[in-house]
Amino acid sequence: MRIDERIVGDEGQERFAAATGDRNPIHMDAVQARRTQAGLPVVHGMHTLLWALETLTTEDHIVRCPTRIKVKFLKWVYLGDMAEIILVSSVESILRFRVEVAGMSTLSAEIHFGASSADQQIELEDIHSRSAQTPLEAPRNLDLAELEKISGNAFVATKQDMRQMFPDLCDLVEARTVAELAACSYVVGMEAPGLYSTFSKLDLEIGLTPTGGAGESLSFNVARVDERFRKAQIHVIGSNIDGFLDTFVRTPPVEQATMPELASRVRPEEFADMRALIIGGSRGLGELTAKLIGAGGGSSTITYTLGKLEAGKVIDQIRSAGKQIEMLPYDVRKPAASQLSLLNGPITHLFYFATNAIFRPKGEVMSSSILADFSVFYIQGFYDLCKELVGSEKTYVSAKAPLAVYYPSSIAVEERPAGMTEYSMIKAAGEILCDDMNQHMPGLHIITTRLPRLRTDQTAGVLPEREQDPVDILLPILRKLSSSAGVKA
């Protein structure tokens, strides 16, 4: 049974974050969210859960106070996603439901009613003596060893804030209980594991009668850390809830090799004739390409769309090594001509590393909206840029030779990984486009290769994987482009 359908978090994200103190960048910062596997800002998992509980209460599917809540967080809900509540089953003691986006389950839950094993009084010891009245300004950044020692008291939202956001749920289970449930988001996103965390599941008993008084804190401590799977289990106990939160400790964002590290792998002047424009050069493979060119004596202009600060850090690293580099704001979704007007001097090479969120939730084999979005980034944006560079009356390209271009395709074209139909299709289409452009646009010499899975922010999962060194992949490509510059395919 479908209970409700709406966009979760689109208007309430800031409000939920302000109330709970959970301002983890994966929810609040589009630039930093790109450095996670999500790729884009996502809705707080507890916000999605509380919205579902509020709706089920309003629609009279929950009519008495639960004694236990068990939840699995399966996939991210992105800002702007249309989420649906699906009632799976409802018997006297257990209600089961899930939240879906585009036909895919993002959250599944069991709500238990009846006697709780926590009905007897419990000792809260001294958890209220260290009440956290002010939320952290930024999430903690803990490694696994540090995480094992963490305990404390979490910031808890006010009852008034919870009543405004979830009025019917607060009438049923009390605003204090809702506030403590919401505070679980703060525990995971800000305290432990903090910055690089992913909420996996929770199992909480509800409706306690503690002896410690009606204090305003929620105590937490890390009960267990499993380094093999980068998992942590956190015990939380408050005035009205007691149970465990399970989380994954995600690997930190990928850091590319430094200039000193690359100096030994590149001959000092082997790229001296390169003046490259690198689309998407503020991080990832674009950043690494700029560093390799700089280490080889060439110069680059890197572009950014959102990551101006990230681009600035790349600039600082390369200039500190005595190399030449510039940066330029550029959005492949916008007309090329007006943006290229700021390009400083003619270029000899173009590297196209523009990218967007690759992994998207969907319920069908193919999504037209995802395909269209990929087409803008990997087909239309590339074609329009090349056409402007070599077809404009302005001098963007050295007159001595055709513009040498690198267009990265993907091993996904032949491997066809599950859930990546649109990406595989677009990369295959990109290869066809490059072939035709080489034949019919005399000012271009395009090289394309199918890159294997390299460790980037989006491909770096919870568990570290053995992947090829991106320098080993990119360096031969750069050398091929350098030696073939001006040679028409």
C-alpha cells in the first residue's frame, strides 16, 4: 500500500540540520559532497525516517507509542528526489514499511508495539553531567583507532523544533522522544564516526523510565569497531531511547600524488611544449594531469564549476614547485563562448575530465533523466567546447597544428556494470562522436581510451580496494598526446 509521496528534505534540509546540529557536508555542502561516493548532497537518513513516521501517524497507521524501532538505511535519498512510503505489512505487534525512490528501496523499517525489555527502570549513571548544549561547528574527523575511545553526550534538538516539524508524531510518542531519535543523526554525522560516515542501521527501544531524571542529553559510546569492514556500533541511551546505531566509516576523500612525488616519474622538460586546458582540473584525474604536465615543464589552465577552493589548492601546489598554471571558471552545461573569453593565450592540448554524479538510484533498467543529464556532460558539453575552440574567429588554439584532445571513455562500455546502463551508453556514444569529429573537424586530433576503474572520490567505497595507480594510466596517455601533437588521425 502506498501511503504518501513527496520530496523529502528539499525545503526542510536546512531546518532539520539547524534543529539537530547535524551539518555534515554530505548533506549541506555541494562542493564537499562531490568528495563522497554520493556525489551530490543527500537527505539526512533520520529526516527521511521521521518524515515517514510522522506520515504514518497522521494517516492512523501508527496509533500507539512504539516500543522498538528497527531500521536499515539502504540507499541515499538525494535532495529533490520524490520518495514514497510503502506499507509492507501491519499486524497487531509489528508494522513494516519501506521508503522508495524511483522504485528502489532506500530505507526499510520495523515498528514494534507491546512490552519493551526496557520497561523497568534503568540507571543512567552520570550522563547528564556532561550535557552537550552546543553542537559542534564541524564534524569530527576520526580514524578507526580514535573511534574506539569515543564517548560523550550529543546535542539534542528542542521539543519545540520537533513539534513544528513532526507535530502528530510528537503528540503520540512525546516530543522528547522524537528529539532523541533525531539526535541519532547528530551522533553519527558529527560525533562518531563523523565526517566520513554512512548510517547503516539502528535498533532502538522506546519509552524508558530512567532514574536519572529528565535531563536534556543523549549519551553515546562506541561499543565496537570492526576494522575489517570499517564498521562501528554505537550505543545510545537517553531519557526515552536505548539501543544501537550501526555505521560504516568511509575511507577519506582521494588525495592525488604531490608534486615532489611526481618529480621522479616525469622528465623535467618532456611536456615543455604543452599549454593545456583541463576541464575538471580541480580534483581527481584532472588535478593529476595538471600536476604531471607541470612536473614535465608544461603549463595548464584548470577549470572548476563549484570547487574554486579546491582549484586554488591545486594551483598553490603546482606554483610552489615553480611551475606555471592558471584557473578558469567553466560549466559544461553553459555556452562555451562567453566562458572561454577569459582563457589566457592559445592552447595546444585539451583534456576533458568533466564529470557529475555517476552512481544514481533508479528502479528501472534505464532512466531518461539520468541519460539526458549524462548527455549534457559527456556529449553536448564536449562537442560545444571543441567546436568553439577550433571554429571561433577568436584565437584559442595555436595555429601551428590541430588541437590535441583527450576524451576519457570507460571500461564500463565493455563490462556493463549493473546499474550503470546510462553511463555505459553515453561513453560508447562519446567514442562514436570522437571518431566522427576526427573525420570531419580538421582542427582536431582526438585520442580516446577506455579507462579502468581508478580510485576517485565516487569510486572509493567503504572498503579500500586494490586499484591501478592512476599515474601509470595517465602518463602514457600524456606522452602519446605530446608526441602526436599536430598529427591528424
